[in-house]
Amino acid sequence: MDNKKVAEIFDEIASMLSLEDFPNVRFEVRAYRKAALMISTMQEPVDEIYRKGGIKALMEIPGIGTTMSRHIEELVNTGRLSKYEKLKKKYPIDMTSLTAVPGLGAKKAILLYRKIGIKNREDLKKAIEAHKIKGLEGFGKKSEEVMREGLLMLESGSGRQILGYVLPVAEKIVDKIDRSGLVEKVMIAGSARRMRETVGDIDILAISKRGPEVMDFFANMDEVSKVIQKGPTKSSVFLKIGLNCDLRVLEPLSFGAAVQYFTGSRDHNIQVRQIAIDKGYKLNEYGLFNKSNKNIGGISEESIYEKLGMQWMPPEMREDRGEVKLALEHRIPKLVELADIKGDLHTHTKETDGVNTLEEMADAAIRHGYEYFATTNHSKSEHIAKGMDDKKFKAYFKKVDKVRKSVEGKIDILYGAEVDILKDGSLDLEDETLKQMDCVVASVHTSFNMNEKDMTDRVIRAFSSGLVDIFAHPTGRLIGDMKMHKARAGYAIDLERVAEAAEENHVALEINAFPDRTDLNDTNIMLLSKYKVMFSINTDSHSISHMDFMRYGVGTARRGWLKKDKVLNALNLISLQKILAK
Ligand code: DGT
Ligand code: CA
Ligand code: CA
Ligand code: ZN
């Protein structure tokens, strides 16, 4: 049983429990949701943790208590969960996938089941097409339209999954193949190597003289649920996580050409191939061939670009957005790297909706080699997230002071908050409270359906307070996949006007690295790079394991061609503090 499945079951239980009426029901729903979030974003499989260390090891996972550990034990040992099955009898509908539809919550889903028998997404689609929801009691006029759009949005991304949850699986597969001793080299290509925010499938390339054995090994891996096609040099499998994975075995002389070709993107390749043709060469996935059909550059990606008179460029740039011209002119910029990042400026703790204590977050930040990080809990309007009011922030900062002392010399903790930008553009905490903070992150969490002008004015008004340091997840969108991750279109906002105001008020724009968000995205970063505005790459961590998400933010920044000098949290503490003080 993989983590995704366990998380889905917990999430589904939470959805069903939210319909029940007993004391503490909210508390229980929260516990299941928290466990689901924790497990779905963990790298290590819970069944392995259980097999190695039993219940005790499970209990050590933050956010997982006795009940959840017992549940995991039952799932691992029997493949079933009696609590889940009991609830499922009462609510025989596919709750998680229904409530993933924007505009449809658990209560409405159960109403739809009781009134017109909707059990799953297929039923919902039919009901919407037949306009059966429009007249139903409890459903507003716009609700059918909102759900119809929500369904469309989900389906347009159909089959693609979020990079942050796929890449660790891909890396694990590559690592196992590497350690099998059957290959000389193995690596990830395709959209995952380009760090695209979602991937359609995983592409893996290897060098080996023992193709058939490699393919046997690959087809029999734990991660595989079904073999689609198996040959001596190419195989395709369907993974348990619900995605295809292709493996190709190559000769050393073709490996570089294959890496270049299968890294893509397709549009980038078309451009590069044209350059080869113009030079009288032929370029394909087997090599770069001259007029006498000799392979002159297939051995490495670098040699292919070199023979074509181009500078090598990072995979993240290969999207046909002008990088080919730059490479020909040898003007590829030096992009920001993970190693440049000196701290994380948007993180949560147990005090609001995180699962770890500040001490644990500080430890994790130290392990990441950071110089500093900011603790930025939610403000009071975020009821569900247990947002704090001014008084609670003051009390919390006393606690921060203590932890600060205990980690002195190892890391600096910045006081902060993720303060809500309210509907009228005011901030959800007193000016006095915010003035005491080192790092104020501000964000929009409510009233998403304002028009573009009003939303932009709202945000700019917040900037003009002079108290905001970072504008978090600027568009508010959520990527979403078919199951656990809920999709949501962002609010309407004029990012260029926001960037102008950010420049004026010394506000940095966030590149939120949390895989479901990736907000700003690559194209927005490119669009806004022309402004003198800084960007802050933050994980928005709600647990220590989320701190590993930084690389997805950096990947996105690189896809937006961002250089280190534009990244706020690539500055050392002293330079950072100078900017934050403005
Ligand atoms: P994905 O899987 O949809 O997230 O995106 P990719 O880019 O991984 O695409 P995929 O897996 O279909 O193919 C891997 C790479 O192979 C792609 O990035 C470029 C190359 N490729 C595939 N089809 C073509 C093609 O028709 N022409 C050219 N020039 N290259 C192609
Ligand atoms: Ca692919
Ligand atoms: Ca592929
Ligand atoms: Zn946050």
C-alpha cells in the first residue's frame, strides 16, 4: 500500500466524518486531514516505516498519533480499514474525487447523492449536462456553472501529475536501477528533468550491454502495477501512482543524443534539429551525423550543442522561449541554483496549521544548511488554520525568543507572520504588531471572486501600508490532479500593476515552492522579471518534510530564467535585513 493510497483513504474518511454530528467531530476531521497531508507529502513509504519499526516508528511521524498509526498498521497488514468501510456503507460515494471538483464540498456531495443519486464524477458530469442540479434546493443559480467549469479544469489536466509528488518516485526508480549493477549510467529525461510543474509520464534513459536483464528488473519493480510493453531496449510500464514510465536502454555512443532528444521539449528539439539541418547535419535520438553519416556528437549532450555552435543550457530553459537564439550567441544566463538559497521565508508551525514545533523547524532549517528562516504563522481571519490574533503573536514571539537563543550561532530565526490581506486591502493584524516583525508575508485567502481591478487595488493598498515584505502565492491558483489535490483557478489580478507597486514599496513577490501551488509560475516570472522587483522562493512548509520542496521553487525560478541577484533569499542575512528594513 503506497502513501498516496493511504492518504486518499484518510482524506476520504475526513470528508465523510465532516458530515457526522458528534462532539469533537471537527477535531477528528482535522486529525485525518493532517495525517493525509503529511503522508501524501512524505518521501518514505509508511508501509516500509511500519515494517521496519512497527507502531512506534509510525508514531514518530509528525501529525501521526495512536489512532492513525493503528489505522496504518491495519491497512498494511490486511489491505483494508474497518472504520473506512463502515463509513463507506453509510456514504457509498466517491467522496474524495467528487469533492476535488471546485465548488463541490462534502455536504453538497452528500445532498447530491440523497437527492439525485450522484455517486461519482461520471454521475456528476451527466447530471450537469442534463441541467439536473440547477433547480435543486440548496444549490444556488451559479453552482451548476461553477461545477461545470471545475470539471473542465480537472479534465484538461487529466493524466498529468504534480512534479513534486512524482519526482521523488522517479528518483527512487532511477536509484534502484542504478544499484542493480546492470547499468553503466541511468538518468531522468523528459518534462521531469525540465522541472515542469506537472508531468505526463516519466522518461528514463540508461546505458547497458544487458538490455533484457535491465528490462526484467524494471518490470518487476515494486512501483510497477502493470507492464504495457516490454522489449530489449524499450519498455513502458504503468506505475502504482497512476502514471506511465518509459525506460530506454542505449549504447554509449548514442546516449548523449538520446538525453538531448528525450529531455525535449518537443518545440526546443524542432529548433535544434533545424540548426543541424542548416549545417548539413542530421540530428535524431541516435546521434548527430555528418554528411558521410558518421556520428560526430552523440556521446554527450554537451558535444551535440557544441558541434552545432551552441552553448549548453540548463534543461529548465528548453521550452522554445528564445533560449536557442541565446545559445547561438553564447549568452545563456547563469541561473539561480538550489545551493544559492540561504533561507526559507515562509513557514508554519504547530501554533497554527503546521505539524511541527518551532524547535523542529529550526533543526530542519539547520540541516538544510540555511543561514536563516522566518516563522510566519497565519493571522486571525484564518479560522480553520487556527490563525493567531495580535495577543497570540506577542505570546508566540516570546517563545520564538527562547528558541532563538537555543539555536544561536547555528541559525537566525526571523519573526514573521503570513497576514491576510482583507477584502478592503487592510491587513489582518495591528500595525504595531507587524512593525515588530522582521519579515511580513501577506496573502489573499478570501473573496476570490472580486473583479481584476478590485483585486489588484486590494493588493496594492496592502502594499502601500509599507508593512509588507513578501506577497505570497500571488495568483492564488492550485494545480490539482485527479484525486487528492484540489484544483482552483487563481483570482483575477493584474500582475504587472502588482509588480510596479511592489517595486515602489519594496515588496518581494513569492515563488511559492509548494508543489500544488508553484505560484508564481514560470511564465509569470518571465513576465515580471523586467521589473526591478525581487523574488522570494519559499516553501510555505507546514511540516519539516515540506522544506524539501525548495528545489521545485528553484526549478520554477530557473524555468523563468531567474538569476541569483533577483532572489531575496539568496542574500546573506545582513543584506537581507537591509532590504527587509525598507
Ligand atoms: P510530458 O511527458 O507530457 O510531461 O512531456 P515530455 O516533454 O516529457 O514529453 P514526452 O514524454 O512525450 O516525450 C519526451 C521527449 O521526447 C520530449 O520532451 C521531446 C521528445 N519528443 C517526443 N515526441 C517528439 C516529437 O514528435 N518530435 C520531437 N522533436 N521530439 C519529440
Ligand atoms: Ca514525459
Ligand atoms: Ca514519454
Ligand atoms: Zn503559508
